[in-house]
Amino acid sequence: QMDVHGRIREVLAETIREELAPEHQQLSAEDLIKALRQRGIIDDVMKELKFVTDVNEKERTSAPKPSTHFVDREPPALKKTNIDPTRRYLYLQVLGGKAFLEHLQEPEPLPGQICSTFTLCLHFRNQRFRSKPVACACEPDFHDGFLLEVHKDSLGDGSKMVDATAMLSICDPVHMVLIRTDTFGETTLVASYFLEWRSVLAAENGITNVAVELLGVGTESKVSAGVLNIRLEMYPQLDKTLSPEVINTQFALERQKTAEKERLFLVYAKQWWREYLQIRPTHNTRLVKIFAQDENGVNHPVCLYIRPLRAGRLLDTPRQAARFVSVLGYERAPVIGGGGGKQEQWCTLLAFLCRNKGDCEDHANLLCSLLLGFGLEAFVCVGTKGKGVPHTWVMTLGTDGTVTFWESLTGHRYIHRPIKPDDPPLVEQPKPLYPYRTIGCVFNHQKFFGNCQPSDAVEVCVFDLHDESKWKPMSGEAIKSVCLPGSTSAVPPFPPLCDSTIDAAVASNDIELQLRILVSEHRKDLGLSTVWDDHLSYLLSPALAAYELERATSISTGNEEFQDAVRRAVPDGHTFKGFPIHFVYRNARRAFATCLRSPFCEEIVCCRGDQVRLAVRVRVFAYPESACAVWIMFACKYRSIL
């Protein structure tokens, strides 16, 4: 904004002219900094510098909101971070992109016109960053800098600045995910890339420029999506740089080590599968999933997709975690062309969270990781639901032997009681309420079991995982060798969850105003006038809060007060109708179109009669990662004329 570089160049040129003229002495860095200080530029820059910090772990103290809740549309002030001079930082600048050929034909957006945008999300060693959205174009105009702290977890001696050799052993890449958001707010995953940043350790002046070719995802993982120009800089500068040979040798050793581990695991997995098939030939039809493809089309052992994940202060209970996962959008991996085949794509966690939607496997992996973080024994189950559709869900085993299934797409929980086929016919058998039909295997970050019971039907399944005649285990050592965090594995460590950036009250007001306009227009087309009852609208709030509380905790409360208030608000001889509905997106027009498909809702919105009063209430509940549950209730009261 201030054109810092330009001003510094001017000052340096001036200083060099003034200072060097007399006796051609060498200027040291101190002299230059002194010159900049005298002209007050450093102070200006320090004032301008604002670094965003993830304030997830620290308790937030938010400014008291005004009671009316009219919020000015100013962007939130960025929290300032003091740069600790005893720490090493990697300054990563994204200096524009080129060759995003899919957008070659896009016309230049007019000023003020809403257009599709690209956003770049980064994760490095427990730090997350987001670029400012830029308009989609063949050469998108990215200009963003991110300050990544390299010295995050104490590397041995905490007081000493980490040197180049110690940094060479940090094998965490910078994970970059590029998201496209269209004009309706729908997100698409464009590319996911692991940037190897350690080449900067060999750069002459501690600065290196790289052109990163991003490849597409899923079926397009071999096709170039575009190129980003990236500049890496170590701050403070390194005293001594490493030679490129040392760095390349380190990379080669790491690659070799990883490849060897993966090869040994593959040999073991083949052997395990052979043994598994020898138990019963029919086992080859069971859904036993040992490897899965990520968004870049790379195969990994499934256990790698799960790690115990703590949500800090963002989620308080396992059930709330299940609710959070269920409000992340559901979308099957896109397939080009028909044929009904399911494109398999298990996303890395960063790609899933940044896109804010994913397939059922992504949801199940995240829920399982969160439940493990809450100290439960959780597993992901791979099997089928009705009509033989492949599906994944989560299971927890209680210390008392209770087996609970968690459906990650809805947040529902089911207790599993197996049917005992050998019981006499008169013994009453439990009726399963869950939608699952068969189960092939269960796994988490440390264990993997293949189902070797005579039938793979879930309802007769016994989940005694220690009984090897029912569940064939994989060796814990083999899984550890490829899935241990810190082992040079191909899947990056999990990013931390981020707090919501949505202001729930403002979002609720916005959607409610838009819905009022949409309802009034719809009724006008039908030749009906619209009178809103603000008091009745307000009375619907407790019902919406109770619905969300029930989804998050399975406890329903406060219904009596709601009913009592509505009875008082609706006079004798009048009829009241209400219709609640739930969405996980904030697009009012799309929500209204969906509501009108329901005959109950249409009856309310198009209500004719005497003294018709309409009401609508919207309540947005914000969850981490800017996921949200949107509850809408339409209601009307009118005089019944019989």
C-alpha cells in the first residue's frame, strides 16, 4: 500500500550519494538502517505492518457489540503480531499467477461487478493463512505475503536461533490449496500443492524465486491448472547458507526412506490380503479399503487420513463436534461424463476445510479424528448402505462394550445391538434403526481390521475387535511405520481448526431481509398483498434455538414456552401455521426456491384469507471454519372463516 520498496530505494540512492561521495567508503547495513530511521520510514512501515495471527488457542476478548446490532461493513481490524527477532521466519510472497488457461476466455470484470474469485490457503507447522480473493483470470493478480514462523515447536535449545542445518531437518512442506469461489458463493477445489521451501537455505542472498506449476485435482491430476510465481526469503538472513549438494542429498535421502517404507508396507498389505482371501473366497467382494487416493490422485494407506485432532476452545463436546462436521457441505467428487461411476477422492484435511464441503469419506475422517481428540475410541467404518451404495461412517466403542454409530453427514447417533441369528424364534430381536447394510473393515490412525465374520451384514455383526476369528487385524508396527506423525510421510500434519469469521447476527439479519423481499415479490406475482407481523417473527426465535440445541446435544427444551407465547399472539378464531427448515448454506434465493418445493411452506407463503399476517425468522449458528447451520421458519396467522 505504501510502496515501501520504492521509498527505501529512493532513500538508499540518496544516502549512497551523500555518504559515499567524500571518501568512497563501504556502507554497512547499520548505516543504511540508520538512514532509513532518520527519515522515519522504518517507523511508518512498522505502523503499517499488520500480521494476522491465529487466535484460536488464546481466549478472545471481543468488543462489546451494540444492542441493536447494526454492524458497519468495515473489514475486521487485523491483530498485530510482534515479530520476535530471536525466531526464524520464512517470508513467502505470491507474486501473481499465469497460464490459468481455463479462464482464457473470461471477459475483464467491470468495476463493482461480482465475479468468480481465487483464494489461496496455506498451512505450515500449525499456522494457517488465507490470501485476499482475486478475480479469476488467465493471469490472476495475486499479490500477498505470508510470514511463516519456522521455529514453531522448540527445536532443542529454545533460546538459540535455529540455524540452516537444523532447518534442513524440518521436512514439513508448505501446503497450498487454491479454491475458486463462483458468483453464488459455491466453492471448487482447483489445486492442492506441497511446496518444498528448503531450497531457500542454499540461496545466495537468502532469497529464491520459484515458479510453481499447480496440477488439477481428481480426474485432472495430470493436467496443469496454472503457474504461481513465488518468492521465498529467510528472515533474519542466514549467517551461512548450505551448498545445493547438501540440500539435494537430504531430499534424496528422505525420498528414498519414504519410498522404502511405502514399499515394505505394500509388500505387507499384499501378504495380509492374500491371507484374508484364504479365509473365505467370498471375501474378495467385501469392502476392505487399505489404500485410498487423495485429491492429487496419489495412493496412501487409509490410516494416514486420520489423526487425533483437538479443536482447542472451538468445540466443547463430541456431539457438538459431530454437529460441526454435519454442517460442512456434502458433495460427491465430480466426475466428467456419465456412467454413474463414483470418482474416488479422499481429500487432505486442509483441502476439505478450505472448500467447506466434501464427500462422506472426508466427513467421516474428520469426525473420527475429532472424536479421537476427545479421548474416545473411534474408528471409521467402510461398508454400504441401502441399495448397495458404498458409504463410510464412524463408530465408537465404549469401555462397557457399547457400540455407537455416528453418521457424519447428519450428526445422528445410533446404538448398535447385534441380532443373534442362532436364538430361538420367540426371542425378541432388536430392530436396527441405522441405514447401514454391510461392513467390510474398520480403521483409525493406529489399527486396521478386516471383517471376517461369516456374514458382513451390519445387523448381525459383533464388534469384538480383539477376537481374531471375527476381525483380522493388521500389524500395528506396519501401520506405525507409515502413519506415525513425524515419519516422513506423504500426507502433511493436520492444520488447526480456525474460528468462524461469520457474524451470526448480521448474517441472520441479511438473510431475513432478503427472504422478506422474496416472499413479498412472490405474493405480488400472485396478486396478494403482504403484511408482516414483527412481533410474531420474534416469537419464532426460541423454536429455532431449540431445534439447533436438539441437533447439537440430542436434548429438546423450551417447547412449552414457545407454544404458550404463540397461543397468546394468535387471537381466538385465528389459525397459526409454522414451517421450520434447515440449510447449511447462506444463499437466501436458493433456500427460498427449496422451501417453495414443500407444499406446507408454499401453503404459508401463498396464504389467502382474512387478516393474513406473515412472519419469517432466520437464525444462523456459526461453527468453526465458517461453517454454519441456518434455520428458517415461515409462519402465518389468519382468521378462519368456515
